[in-house]
Amino acid sequence: MNQIDTEVPPSGTGCVECEESGSWWVHLRRCAACGHVGCCDDSLNRHATAHAQRTGHAIIQSFEPGEEWFWDFRTDRFATGPVLAPPHSHPDDQSAPGPAARVPENWAEILQSRSRTAD
Ligand SMILES: [Zn+2]
Ligand SMILES: [Zn+2]
């Protein structure tokens, strides 16, 4: 499988599945193979990882402004990669966590209680 396609643009400015379900995210990751934008593992829904597991697309790049790192799920390590099709991040004025209109006021508490449960 071609794990990196430099021609395919990102799917949008937010997590595909969170936009559909009306949820929110902490940070965004972009699939290097198909452009799917999903939420990170610090988010409630972890859609970037779910996408990789579902599709076998193993490489993501941060979709946060100013971040260029890649992550390879096959090695569970940071990686480097080519320049993907623009844009390389969500808009600068889009909040993280986001989207601003859907982030609950107690979002930090929600994430903390989730990680306590996970332990
Ligand atoms: Zn999501
Ligand atoms: Zn993908």
C-alpha cells in the first residue's frame, strides 16, 4: 500500500467523524495516505488512531499550525516525510481544543476524568 500520497489534500479543517457526530477534539492529525483528518489520542474519540486501525493507513502528520512531525503506527515512533498537499494545518484562528462552539466549558475536567478511568 502507498502510505504517503503527496497529491491528496486534507479532508477538511476538522475531524471527519467528530464533525459528523457533533463532537469536539483536542488536536488534529492528518492521514498521509488519504487526507483523512482525525482527532488525536488526547481527544475523547481518538479518530485518527481509529482510522489507521480501520484502513491500515499507518502514517499521520500533525494538522496543528507550526507542527510538521509525522507518526508511524507501524513502529509507534515519530517519523519524517515529504511535503504533503496544502493546507498543512487547520486555520490559525481555529481553536484547540475545537471547534470553539462545541468545546464544553469543563473540557479539561472531562479529559482528566477519562484518563483516570483508563488507568
Ligand atoms: Zn474525532
Ligand atoms: Zn487514511
